Amino acid sequence: MVGTIAPCPTFNVKMDCEGLRKAMKGMGTDEQQIIDILGNRSVDQRVEIVNMYKQMYGKDLIKDIKDELSSNFERVCVGMLMTIPSFLATQLKKAMKGAGTDERAIIEILAGLDNDNMKEVKAAYKTLFKAELERDIVSETSGTFKRMLISILQANRNEELKVDFSLAKEDAIELFDAGVNRFGTDESMFNKILCSRSYNHLKAVFAEYRCLASEDIESSVKGEMSGDVEDGFLAIIKCIKNTPTYYAEELYKSMKGLGTDDDRLIRIIIWRSEIDLQEIKGAFKSLYGKSLEDFIKDDTSGDYEKMLLVIVRC
């Protein structure tokens, strides 16, 4: 997997702090200077800048950014100054804050985390909000969707590379019998298999399932389930099959039609920028015949657009 941002080889933390301070000091703000620095540093380097800035000036860089900037440009800059676990923990808290819950944001984040990353996000959530992520999710969700999220949150997915093909065939039969081969759907069997088996194993299960059911597992889920449960299982399946393609689809959804889902757009681009954003860009172009950069140009503007394009093009 390949990201779009790599560590700056000429990184000088004190010079960057001085540059940011100068960009925000006095009348007016030099937004381009902020873009040039933050958009061209890795997350570890940006966190180092936050710490050194406080040491040099006795001020909180994130607070200064919030005071100087506004709207989506502020939000993307603030997100870039956090560790990825803290950023995702903050996004999860936001998804559960106030009236209503953004279930799609929750599953989009949790479906893309491996065991170690999940533990890091849970720890960051506890540090930031003095609360357990699992407990908050339990209070905000219900039914099969809640049970699916609880299973994922255990961060106990098998991560072995070796595949037991006889077990894969058994699992495919179990899924077939729990869905299209019975009246009603046994979602608990889907939960048990999709939330605990390794990615390699599940790819083999999906291949066996197609032979057995004469359709892809996604088609069966769409036919047997609905709402948040359907969205959740489809997100897991898509991440297992091809994670960059899943997030390319999510980016497209954030920008298609009237209005832009800026929360989703910012979240995915920041999060995946050092993981697989280069591959997401390739998948996006293949799926939609237009580059991610061009979509961003059509759906955003100003310094917000400039920052996103720097991250995407790095």
C-alpha cells in the first residue's frame, strides 16, 4: 500500500514552528505558508511541530490555528495536527454527539482498522474523552448493528495469512444456510464469520460462496438485509476484498450530487494519506473515469481546496 504523503527529508521542526508562527502573527494570516508546511509533512512530523511549538512559544498550535482560520480549511488543518488514532477518536465522538448518530461514519472508520489500530483508537478515545468507546457505541446503537460493532471493537480478528480451505468451504455453507437458503436471515452467523476470520480466509470464503450461491456475497447481503446492518456488513466485505476501492467509493459518495459531505471527505483523505491514498486515487479513476483531484476541484474551493489537493498530489 502506498500513501501520498511521506516524511519531508529536509524537515527542521524549529524552522517549521517559526514559519507557522510568522504566518499567524500580526494582521492577516498567510494561509499559503500554512498549506506549504502542513501539507508537506508526515503525521509524525506534524505532531512533532505541535509539541515544539508549545515549547518555543508557550502556546497551543491547534488553538492558534482555530483562532486564525475558519470553516473547512480550519477543520482539515486541525485534523492534520493530530495523531491518526486521536483524529479518528474525535471523528467517532462527533458521529455520536448530539441528536442522532452518524452510523455510516462509525462503520466507515471501524471497518478499516486492523487489531492494533483499533486498540490505538480505543486508547485515544479514552484519553481524550475519559470514556470507553465501546460503552458509548452501545448507548448510541441497537440490535444487530450494535452487536456487529461490538464484535469489531474487540480487536480480536484472526490475522493469520495461511488459509484453511476446508474451513473456508464450511464457512461459505454456513453463510449460505444463514441467508438465501432459509426463510429469514440469521445475522448472527454473518457476524460471527465476517467479524472474526482473517482477511485472507474470508477472501477464500467469498470465492466458495459465489460457487455455492451463484452470486457474490454482496448481492446476498443486499437481498437479505437492510439499513445500517446492510451498510455495515457491506463495508466489512468491501474492505476485505479491496480496501482502496471501498474508500474510493466513499470519497465519490462524499462529493456526488448536490452538496459535499466535507466530514467524510476530510476524514478519508487525512486518514489514508500515509496508508493507501495513492491506490485509492487509482481505484477512483478506474471506477469513475475522472481523477479524484478533478472531483475535489469541482466540489471545493479556496484554501480548503488547495490543502486537499496538496495532500492528494504529494
